[in-house]
Amino acid sequence: MRNVDNDEHMLWLRWTQERSAVTRDALIVHYSPWARQVARDVYLRVYLMRDAWRDCVQNALLGLMEAIERFDPNRGANFHSFARLRVRGAVFDGLRVLRNVHLELGCDVTRLSTVARDRVQSLSEDTDDDPLEAFIATTVGLGLGFLLDMQSMPGRAHTADAYAALEKAELSATVAESLDLLPERERAIVVLHYYHQVSFVDIANQLGVTKGRISQLHRRALELLRRCLREQIVTEC
């Protein structure tokens, strides 16, 4: 039986001595399955960006290559601990660029309607110490909003990819069904805002609360929907 730890040690020893492309490639091959798993963990958190998997694994590889270049095994640190932040960060940076491209293709962010601005600002208000967690919350929240918007649109948008269209329709239906699980006030806000395109200010006037409170309840509602949808996605994986 091969001694994996010994093989790993020998690769790092050769790398520190030779710094050759052959040894670097051997290290990449050795750690590639682990880096792919890191990418998968991030990808499953942004499950509404279904076209992002290739970008995730490619950027994980870039992060792995950078970590190998910078790692010094003589310091006694564990490579996985050292590399995780770099691999995870590379995947995060790639997703951020991809999301920005999607936003630019869809609309000019500076010219968003009042309704769209309301939801973007609401999702951005809940800051997190971890930039990736904050990014995931905003991205998934916007994705849920898109699925809810689909429910309010007459007819269906045509797409060349029938499977992608079916998947989006199924996700949208699941989100709609999950609305019944929301508390009454949160459900009312979601229905008014997404199904009837009512701004937060008008909803606040209708419910007799502040716009800030509506923003807070909106964010909470999407978080509850996000949990329901993620539980289903993870169960199916």
C-alpha cells in the first residue's frame, strides 16, 4: 500500500529543492481533488447560479496554484489550512465577477427601478464579518427574487435550453410553495413586492410601519425561503 503522507512529503521536498514545473504539476494533481471539493462547497451555497460550476473549479485551480507557489513546508504549517483561504478566496472572486457580469447584462445598476433598488439595498444591509457569507446571502437573495418575479410574469420566457427552462420552472414553483411556510406579515411583503411590484415605501404605508422595518422583514423572508430551497437542493445532491 502506498504511503500517501510520505508521497506528499517527498513532493514538497523535491519542490523546495528543484522548483521545477514537473514537481509543481505533481503537487497540483495531488491536491486537485481537495481543491475541487472546496469549490463544490462554495458552489452549493450559491445554487441559484447554476452556470457557475466551471468558473468555480477553474478559479479553485488558480487559487491552488498560487498557494503552492507561496507555501513553505519548512515552517511546519499544514498545507490544507494554508491553502483553504486562497482557494476559497479565488472561487469567491470569480463568482463576484460573474455576478457583476450578469447584473450588467441584465440592467444598468445605477438605473434600477425603485422596486429593484429596494431589494438590493435590503439584502446589502445585513453585513457579515465573512465577505463570502455576505456575498452568498446577497446573490442567493437576488436569485430568489428572480424566481419570484417569474411567478408574476404572464406566460413563460423562451429559452434554447429546455432542460434549463424546466429546472428554473421547478425551482420557481418550489419557492412559491414555500411562501405558505412564511409568517403572515413576511408573506404579505413578498407577495406585494414581487407579485405586484410594490415599493417598500408603499408597503410600509399600507402596513403602518417604517420602510426600514419592511426592509428587515423582506430580508428575513428571503432567508427563510433560502433555507427551504437549500434543504431541498442538498437532499437531492
